[in-house]
Amino acid sequence: QEHLVESGGGLVQAGGSLRLSCAASRMISSINVMKWYRQSPGNERELVATITRGGLTNYVDSVKGRFTISRDFAKNTVYLQMNSLKPEDTAVYYCNYPYSANVEVWGQGTQVTVSS
């Protein structure tokens, strides 16, 4: 069964750092693209970062230069290193990948709270 488990969230002061992890139940080397999303109360889920199987990365403008997505094939884990955190980064962070044309796999999410 396909599943993802996120971890690493928490409470941090503005300017601090966190590293989120997303452990997959399958070999991530077989997944074309993995993604991190976030959702804060009252807002739609926002795509934050993506990484392809080949290692190409992309970021939403608001996190460029502060967040880094990476992956470890041996551990079947994707990471999101978040530096210089801001209160507006507060959200539940989810990892995701497309399983088929109509199915996406989501983790349960991990809460990130940045205090000012």
C-alpha cells in the first residue's frame, strides 16, 4: 500500500530553521516527481517545492533562497530544509506524489508554527 509519513514539524521562532522529512513506503527512485505542499487556515493548499527523479528542483517564489528540497534514495525519504523561517510560513506541510493519472498519494501532514 502506498503511503507517506511526514515528520520534523514544530514550533520555531522567526529566523529559525526546521527540516521536514517524508518517508515513503516505496522506492522513491521509481517516482517521477515528489512534492511538498502547505496549507494554512482559511487558505488553499499551496505547492511549495518539487523534486524530480533526476534531481531537478522548483520552488514557489515566496520560499526561494530559504527552502531546499532534497531526497535520499537509500532511505526512500524526501526532505524540506527550511531556513530563515517567517510567521507566514506557518502551515501544515504535506508531501505528495502522483501515483496514477487520477490518484495522488498524500501524507498526514506535519504542523510548522513560526512565532514572531
